[in-house]
Amino acid sequence: DHMEHFIRELPKCEHHVHLEGTLEPELLFQLAERNGVALPDTFPKTVAECHERYSRFKDLQDFLDHYYVGMSVLKHEDDFFELGKAYFHKAHADRCLHSEVFFDPQAHAERGVSIESVTRGLNRACQYATKQLGISTRLIMCLLRHLPPTEGLDTVKQSLTLYEEGLIHGLGLDSSEKPFPPELFTECYSLISSKFPSVGLTAHAGEEGDHSYVQKSLSHLNVTRIDHGVNTKQSEDLIKHVAENEIMLTLCPLSNKKLQVVQDIAELPVDLFLRNGVPFSINSDDPAYFGGYILDNYLAVHDKFNLSLTDWCVISKNSIKGSWCSEDRKKELH
Ligand code: ADE
Ligand code: ZN
């Protein structure tokens, strides 16, 4: 298959991967032992049991309940370095040349792990990726929307020196979507953008929430990108707005299937978005849990949609254009 070969070789940009979601069961159990973390009885006991559990998530919340327990084995700066390093090697193998990675500092703070040690460990992994693997990187801090917005604001305040130092480049919003609409976090976003106008703003929206969550992320949080954004498909006006304003949607096909956002990847609005000039990229979300990294996600789209070479070039160009890297780096990526 010529097309498959082309897709394997295509230079890729990742915009939607949670580093905690790249924690493979092997490393998870190693860290649990090394750090003396006792996992709850309900947690899988072996790598095989993990794979079995990961094959039947009911929805986003069912996954998240597992994800937050899994990451409890991460305790020290070096654990985060090791986690990031392992992910960047996977990305490199998939010909990913630029990667923007999410992390959830609030999910570690509750175990007494400081935002500084998480950020420094991950930033060291980013530097390793650039030096050893030639991957350009961006670190995006996400706020957990299931926690009170006042705690989000505290986290933003604690992170200001890290943004100042240039260790973090973006702000995102993730976790359980529907009960926690985007406008709750208006103040968190405006604080960051008032202090650091060049920091990239994004938010998960329209994964389980309807199109109004996408709309409100744009109007209240001033994001320039939307993570998932699948439900943009519900509104013709929104489709037009997103296309005209070049808002990139970061699609995650394998994730949507595993979390039953769609029953089949063929249901994703890939054709609709291409026909209407909606820019999107293809991403891995939580690859250790969803069974595939960025290339597997590209190949899943290839398998379900008979896209032309021209379509793939549009996807590839849009994913470079929507990246938060320098114009010089974008030229190199082409
Ligand atoms: N955190 C990690 N993966 C996520 C997803 N797909 N949606 C919301 N929050 C997440
Ligand atoms: Zn995500």
C-alpha cells in the first residue's frame, strides 16, 4: 500500500498528548515498586490485566477514574523525566518532528508533588527530545476542570515563574467536560494572557460536551485552538466560524473510539471538516491507554476514510501551520 508507506514517512506534529497518558503499564508497575506505591485493590495487577481493562472504557469518566490512579506512581522529578523520555522515543519512531505535550500539575499536587518538580522533570525530557532526537517541543499546562476554579487560579499563580522562565508555553483545560463548562475558567485564562500575551491558549471542548462548549471556549477563554472539537459538527455557523478564523481542532480518533464518543472512527467528521476548510490535526491523547501513538491514529484515519494525497497534504500543512513553534521551525517542518 503506497499510501500507507507515504503516511508512515510523513513528518508529523503532535498537539494533543497527555504525558500522564503515555504511562505504559510496564513503567507504571516499575515506578509503583520503586516508589513504594500501593495501588488500590480495584487496579489491574499485571500488564495483561491492564490491557484487558483498557479495552472496555465506558466513557470519558470511566477512563479518567483509572488514569488518575495510574499516575499516582509518579512522585519524583526523575519519574517525570523518565516518563517524558519514553514518550519522545515513541514519537520519534512515528516520525513526529514537533510535539506539544500536556501535563496535569493539579493531579500530582494532591500527592505532595510540587508543580516545580513536575515541570522541571518534563522540561528536561523536552530538552532531551530536542538534543537527542531532533524533536521540537512545547509544554502545555492543563487545569483540571473537575476541581474548583479557585484552585485553578491558585495553580496559575504558582506557575507564573515557570512561564516567566520559558519552561511552559501554553495553557489548556481537561478532565470531565460536561458538568464543568469552559466559562468557569475565564479568570484563569485572562490572568495568563494578561501576563504572557504570547502563551498559546487551548481547551478540551466538544468531546462529550456539545458544540456550545466549543463556542464558549472561543468566546470566554479566547483560545486559538480546540482539543477534540468533534461536536463542532453540530453547528453550521460554528463550522464556518472555526474555518474562517483558522481555529485548529486536535482530533484523537483512537481515543474517541475507546471512550465511545463514536462507535466507529468512520463516524468522525473528517470529510465534513475537509470540505468546509476546518483545520485539524490527528493526535494520540492518552496512547498508553488507547492502544496507539500518533502513527496508529493517522493509519486509523487512512483505514476508514479514502483520503487522497491532496487531502493528506492539507492535513499535514494545517498541522504545521497550527503548531506553536517559530516560523523558522515551520519552514524546516515542511
Ligand atoms: N485527560 C486526559 N485525557 C483526556 C481527555 N480525552 N479528555 C479530557 N481530559 C483528559
Ligand atoms: Zn485530551
